[in-house]
Amino acid sequence: MKEQLQPYEYWYSKQQLSELVNAYHSVNDKKVIQSLQALMKERTGELFQRHPDLAAYWPVLMDSKLTRKQFEAVFDELQAFVVPMKQPSAKQIDKIFRKVKKMYYPPVDSLDFRTMTFLGWNDPGTNRKYLLREKEGRLQGVYGSFRSDVQKGHCAICNQISTVGLFLATTKASADGTYTKKGNYICSNSEQCNQQVTQLETLERFWETVTYEK
């Protein structure tokens, strides 16, 4: 079995096809169901054509008798097709965040990296949030202050309405060494945020904002 899906593609397909399963149990018009199935094929069908074992799940998902429990079981199995994010070692974390004197490490051994487009964790002792991602085979990181007075709002990473807080990273603003803080509101719970990441565009924009130096 070959790993064929990126984590965000997995969550995208689950989000989209979940709407179809909801329709199976709330819509009686067969033509409406058929139209929704055609729409789902247009949106997610290509993902399931990447490997014959993946394609075998498609007829199951297109069965209008599929229950929510069966749907969840299918997507539990589909995690085997996901390319996991590279798990960072303590040494790699230290290297990426070398300016941090007392690092608060995430519990990497207990995390499922198949579900992650990025790794994020909060340090309640310093009111900091750390973010790591893998791009072109390399790990990149950024950290900043994170306001603990979270609120409902739009997350700049996953592009969804969630429980968010203000993340601010310090970046060099000019050649004379002047520094400034840049950031945006992002999910307080990075595990939940990962499950809501269904594309990379907003993550890229956020990352550019908090790491850009003139």
C-alpha cells in the first residue's frame, strides 16, 4: 500500500464527503443525491484515483445506504494512505528554535503525524506558541507570543471560524536592525486546526506574514 494523500487532502476529502453522507440521510430526492455525488466526484474523485486500493473505497462512499458509523470507519482506514508529517526530534527542535533558552517540548511520541499539516503547541508558562511545518523536505519553525484570552473568530491558518488567539512573532523590519511584531489570529488548539486545514494557501500566507524580513 502506497502513501498517496497529504494530510490536508485527507481532511478535505473527509469534509466534502461528510456533506454527502449527511445528504444520504436527509434528502429523499434521488436526483439531488446523484447531483451531489457528481459534485463530489468532481471535487475529490482525483484523490481516490491515485492508487487502486484507494479507488476501491469510492463505490463504498457512493452508496447512499452508507451510515455515519461506516463513513467514519472508512476514513479511519484511509489514514493508512496519508503521508505523515516528518516527526521532529528534540535535537531538531532545539536547532530550529535555537534562540529559545528553555524549550517547552511537545509530546511528539504520542502524536499521530498522519493528521498534521503542521505541528503546533502552546507553552502556558511563557504564553508562547510554537509552530513547525515541513516544506520541500525541510522543517521550518516560528514562535511567538500567544494571547491566552481566546475568542471565537477566523483562523488565519485553517481559514475556519474557531476558538482563536492572537499570535505575534518578532521579525526584522529593516536593514538597520529594527524589529517589529507581525501576526494574526489562529486556532488555540492546533490539533483541531489541523483537522480544519483543507488547503495550503492560507497557511502559506500566514507563514509569509510571520517570517518575512525586509
